[in-house]
Amino acid sequence: MKKVFYLNTCDTCRKILAQFDLTDWELREIKKEPITKEELAEMHKKTKSYEALFSKKSTQIKLRGLDVKALTEKDCKELLLDHYTFLKRPVFITDNEIFVGNDKKNLETLRMFFGVS
């Protein structure tokens, strides 16, 4: 399995995806085709945390009046399944590894994985 979950309207996602050869990867635009329960379960199995997959920058947090500090793992899971903007992007997932988000450390690890400097 080689999948990338991303948002087409996200400049950061587009910049990151452009750095790598994704010829044999399945690209999933999460607004058009939201993640499934099974895919979220697979991501959770690799991260051991729904919070690790949860974007605290989602516009939905303010719109819904959510207190991010009060969210439980169950809340994060339900929100991730409810609206695509709650997923930290992009998510690269293989049979053995997962790379979540666009923080500097994750991007460095992703570049090493792809052999790009």
C-alpha cells in the first residue's frame, strides 16, 4: 500500500507532493473522497493516536466552538471521520510507515524515505 491523503486547495500539500515521485502512489483528495473508518483505523494502528492525526489548525475548531485541550481520543476519532479539515495533512502511508503533517521533522524524514535531499 502506498497512499497519500491531501487537500488539493492546500498550497502546503501541493508543494510537498511536488517534491516526490508519486507515480506508483494512490493520491486521495480528502475533500472529494473523505477517509473511511477502515483507513482511519489503519492510520491509528501506525500512529497509536487519533490526536497525532488531528489538525489543531482546522477552521472547524473555531466554527464549532471546540476546546482543543478538552478533546479526548474518541472525540478526535469522531471529528476526523466527520470533516476532512480535521486530518493533519498530508498523510503518506505505506504498509510499514506513516508520515503525518507538514512539520519540519516529518518532512525531513519523508525526504529521507524518498531519497531526496
